[in-house]
Amino acid sequence: MNAQTEQAPHYEELSSADYAALEVWDPTQVVITPRMAARLWLQTSLRLTRAQKELHDAIFANDASEEAKDRYAEARAELDSAEAWALHVARNIPRHR
């Protein structure tokens, strides 16, 4: 990582709606700069980490209630979406070192 990409607190987080819009994005229609690639990789990592934590929390907070089941289902769906996004990024965005 270079000095610019290590300054994670300066990056804005993308919302789920932003990811939904980006998931249908066509990489052939956009010029990916090294800075944009670094930001997308960082956001991808943050999203996966957050989704994994939410699923972990849902699993260990499970008390067999309907609310707990819904929380687990939502967390599982978000992790699936985050994993799909990570694959999309990995296939379409070069990793700059």
C-alpha cells in the first residue's frame, strides 16, 4: 500500500445502495485509476469484514426467536452480497501494488 491508500479514515464508506448500483457497473465503460482501484479494494475489504462480523454476532446471539432468525437471514444475505461484490471487484479491477 502506498501512503494515500493507508489513510483509510479519509475514505467515505459506500452504502448498500451504492454497492447495488456498482454491482451492475460495466468495467469497460469506466477508466479505473490506481486511486479508484485502491478505494474499491479498501471498501470491499471493509464490507466483507463488517458482513462477517454481523453474521458472527447473529449466530452467537441466536435464541431461536423469529427476530433472531430474521437477523441471521439478513446477515447471511449481506455476507453473500459482499462476497459477490468482492468477486466482481477481483475479476474487473487490477490490484496495484
